[in-house]
Amino acid sequence: MGKAKFGIFGDGKELAQIAMAKVFRQGDFRAGYYRDQTFMFAIGELTVQQYFAQLYAHTDVVADPASAGRLMNGHYATRFLDDEGKLKNLVENKNSSADISPTAGQMPRLLGMAYASKLFRQNEGLREFTTLSDHGNEIAFGTIGNASTSEGMFFEAVNAAGVLQVPMLISVWDDEYGISVPQEYHTTKASISKALAGLQRTETEKGFEIITVKGWDYAALMEAYQKAEKICREEHVPVLFHVYEMTQPQGHSTSGSHERYKTKERLAWEADHDCIRKMREWIISDVMILPEEIDDIEREARQSAKQAKERAWKAFMDDVRKDQRVVTEMLERAAQQSTHHGEEIARVLEDLAKAINPTRLETMRAAKQTLRLIHRENLAAKEELVQWLKNSEADNHDRYSSHINSVSEESALKVKRVDPTYTESSSFIDGREILQACFDAALTRDPRVLAFGEDVGRIGDVNQGFAGLQAKHGELRVTDTGIRECTIIGQGIGTALRGLKPIAEIQYLDYFIYALPTLSDDLACLYYRTKGGQKAPLIVRTRGHRLEGVWHAGSQIAMLLSTLRGMYIITPRNMTQAAGFYNTMLRSDDPSVIIECLNGYRLKEKLPDNIGEFTVPLGVPEILREGSDVTIVTYGSMCRVVMEAAEELERFGVQCEVIDVQTLLPFDLHHAIVESVKKTNRIVFADEDVPGGATAFMMQKVLEEQDAYQYLDSKPVTITAKEHRPAYASDGDYFSKPNPEEVLEKVYAMMTEVDPGKFPSLY
């Protein structure tokens, strides 16, 4: 029986990775993929024992510093954060951002880390942050397989790097296959360097430096990497480094052999051109080392690797067997004490003992199976098992389910609440001007703050929240981008990883779909998949709600709730609340999405005197209107719709308590909504998402988690948009999304059911 669930390796890519490691300096950053074990060994950031610990899914963060057993093997990372969650001195370390499995998914983040070097070099205001950068001299090294260069993320990141002119060095490991599919199905001209030849810079045009080299020629690799490093580091020119004639002698992974799809001729060629074999030949012929000496080195290496594997397995099993030994002793006592189930417990013990490579789940199942057998008996061993079960559940939560959001002292949930202050001279201005004042204060206060996105720079975004701020703070701080949502997010992730405080704008919530893989696969799970080893406190700014049209609906909230756990989802009802949330998140180390109300930018609001200082706490709903008959829970632009309906309902004698949840993640941390339900005994959840979307999420939170179901005298009601995307124009919006009349009618119908005499049918 195999000791690991799955294995994926970088055989055939060793020489290029060693050469790349030679030019990878302290302070540099890597965004690679699951073929890079040789590189990680070579830079001293991965031991063979740690490699096997991840293969076995050892949940000790010391054993597997990259992921604490949370990721399958081949996913590499260094720990950017200390035990308190603060950034280490990144300049002194060789840094690897945390890998993800989705092919080309590393590319957006790579762009952002390279962009940070440009900012550190060109922005004088960042010179004081000497633990984050050495004047921007850092290269962001990326690696990717040849087949994965077919992905849109790759092309988008490459184009953006050429536009931005950032020190991004992309190595393409080209073994001419993508699993079983040969190169001609993947790439124009069967060569990524040929396909992208038009990006090659010239004396008059900026672009890429494109370098090609064979993957088995160590001397040529070294010469080429030295050239690439010099260009990239000194000139801040992106480099495409195409390493071809590579092999993959073990196939894609342990899931299948490459002999199924490669010809005999190809297999023979790969055997002849294996880079380790070629390296051996070169050492013998050029370095003049005797074959016998190399044989000795190889024997020592095999023995060393075997010993490291055995140490990793022993450490893993010792950790697992601690609980097994404890539970075994408890089950033995239970078998002795039980008057009815001793033989059955003995069989449970026998099955547990027979497990060849026991896992935690087998121990847990044995304990629970025994407790089910003796649940009617009053035994001392039973109490022991119950207590062990409670302790084990806490331990396993830490092993497998902790660190979804920040637990550091900089957590958004620990930011001190500061209420807005007003005086008689406080002016009423447009909502957009509230945001403008907030962003101006943030940019003035902290040189690490920057904002970028489509139309954010010169015109100050499509709704003028950054109007005039590029002219005041400079193009490096308030910046336009191309139409490329995926890599806008990547710019944010990379700069946030490197200690900056980016606000990345996605112009409309609907456009999140273009960036969702990067948000979900990379950003949202970063803190979790490294068990607190890395963080990227990116604020994603967008606008939604009450938009019009199929592709401008702005209400796909359930999409975010199901894919972005690990980020906070913030839905302010107006721009003052939005400003308070921006102030909160800029003081925290959590990533977040802040969704502004599109129809609120020109509504008048009073400007707080402490616009840059006041904060709004997350997970704290606000009661907008008190009432005793029905609780209506909503958020965002629906607050105005519901408030309008509530005022009309008052004319009919219905008193509505309207609650703005303010944030969906986290949701009502102190269970304020259930207290309202205790008073009204009726509840409505209203939003602009589809049926079964965010209203279902809110219902689960309130009725199940807060146990509000027991206080209901009427069935809970949801008010949502229709199941289709909204039709265009005012009428399309009115008949596709909730409107004040619909809210009034559904709430009134609840009261008619309660007291038809007092509340006769309206129509």
C-alpha cells in the first residue's frame, strides 16, 4: 500500500531550475507551480524531509512550512509572516509565494509582485520601508509549463508586464506535452517563444526580452540566466525565458504513465536527452570529474533521500499514533466496563489495530463507533471518550479548518471603532465626494496606499471617487490599467503580499466573473492554505446593486459568498458607511470586497469631520428603523427600497424593524438580528440576488445559527430578484428586481395571514 495519496514531480526540469536558483537572490520572489522542487531545494527553502512531509500531508507547520499538510505535494511556499502574523524582513529572505494547482493561476500574482518592485524603485515615498524592498532591485521569478501558456491568464499577464515594464522573469518549462496532448495542439507554431516573438523589444520599442535555451545544456542555461537576470534586475525589462527540449520521465503524475501516449522514438529521445544524464556527461567531459566519483555522489544522494523519507514518515506516523494510543487505551477500558458491548468494542479495537497505515479518521471513527455502542451505559470510559472527542475536534479544527481569516492583532475584527463626528459647519456633499475625501486622506496618511483599475487614474474613476487624486498624489499612487480584471486582481495580490496597501478596482460587480478564479483560487484561500504563513490584505473596490441590464445587474452576491470565504464581503448602503469601511480595512491585514451602491454617488450626505479616521466595525448590523411587527433584513441599495416600503406600511398600521446587515462576511457576529425576531416574531430577507442566493445565506445564518426559528409565528419570507438576469431600462429593472411595492405587498400579506380582519387583502 502506498503511503501517499498522490504524487506529482518535476523530473526532467532539474538543470534549468538549478541554473535559475543561481541568479535568485535574497529579496527576490517566486510564483511558480508544482514542478519546481529542484529550485526550492537549490535556494535552500525546502529540505527533502519537508518535501516528503507534504507528500504525507503532515499537519505540523514545522514539518511542512509551506502548507501544514493542507495541500497535495508540489505546492511550495516560504513563510512571509512571523508567529504574530507580522511581515518578516523580506529583503533578507528568499521568498516563494504560495503555489496553487490551477494552471497559469500563478501568473496574475507574479505580475503584482513584479509591479511592486517598480513601485519601490520609482516611488520616493516608499524608500523608508527597507524591510520590504531594496530600492526595487527584486526580480519576480515565474515558472509555468508549456501547455499552460495556452491559458488566458498567461497571455493577460504577459501583455500587462510588457505594458508596465516590470522585472518579471518567466521561465517556461517546455517538454512538448500537456499531460498526453502534444505541443501542436497547444501553441501556435508549437513554440511559445515563436508565438510571442512580436513582444521582443527593439531599440525604439519597449517590450520583452525573449531568450531560448535547451533544457539539458547546463553551460548554456547558466549563461542565459545570467543575461536574463541582468536585464530584468537592472533595466526592469520583463523576460520570457523559454527552456525547450525538456523531458518528463515519470509522466504527468502518479495517476498514469507517459508510455500510454508517447511513441517509442520519443521515449528513446527522452532517455538520451534526460538532463541529469546530460549533466553527468558534461561534468565528466568538461569539469573532468571521474565517473566513479559521480557514482559515489549519486549513491550518497539516494541514501540521504531515503533517510529523509524515513524520518518524514516516522514523524508523521508518530504524530498520528499519539491519538491512536490514547483512544486504544480508552476503548480497552470501555470494553472491560461495558456489560453489553464488550465483544463489539473488542472488534472495533481489532479493526483499529489492523490498520496498516492508520490515519486520524480511523481513530476518530473507532471512538465514535464505541460511543454509539455504549451511549446508554454510564461508564467512566465513556466520559473519557467524550472529553477526548471534544479536545480532538478542537485539535482537528486547528489542523484543517483554522486561519480562514486573520487571527493577528491586525485583524479587521480588532480594528477599534471610531464614530464619525460632525459639527454645525459639516457640509452636505455628493456621495462621490465623501469617497474622494476618504481616499485623499488615506493616500496622504500612508505612502503604502495605492489605487488602480480601469479609468481610476486620469479621470478619477467612472463615478469620480478618485477625481483629482492622480494629479495630487502622482501616477504611481492612482493609476489606470487596461481592461484586464484578472491581472488587476493579480496586481493587488502581488503588491499586498509585498507589504503595500492596494485598492484594486473592478469597475462593476458583474465583471468579477473575469477575475473570480484568481480571487477564489489564490487570494481568498491564501491565508488558509499557508496556515497563516502569508497574507495579502487587498481591498477590491467595486460597485453594484440597482444597475440595469443583463450584464450590468450588479447583484451576483451568492457567487461571492460561495467562492470567497477568506475575504470579507462588505455591502455599505451609502458612501459614508463605505468610507468608514475603507478606513477599517486599510488598518487591517484581511482582504475584502467593498461593493458601493451605484445609485448613491450623487445623493447628498454629510461629510464627517474625521473622514480619514472614523471606522465602521465589521459584522455589526445597524437598525435603520425600529418596529414591532416584522423584521426586515437587507443590505446595500435595497435599504432605501425597504425603507420606502416601511414608511408606506406604517400608514396601514404595520411597524417594520429594518436592519442593514452592512457586511455579509462576517455576518452579524453578536446575533443582534435574533433579538429583533424575539420582538417581532416575523422575518423577511430582502435583496437583489436570485432566489435561493444571498437571502438563503442570510436565512441560514439567522434561523439556524442564531436559532431564530423558535421565535417565529409566521413562515420566513424572502424577497429577491427574478430568476433571470434583469432586463434593460427602468421598466426592466422595476419588473426584474424588488421594488417598494413588492416589499409592501409581501409584508402586508404576512400581516393579513396573522389578522385578516385588521389587515384585509389589498387587491
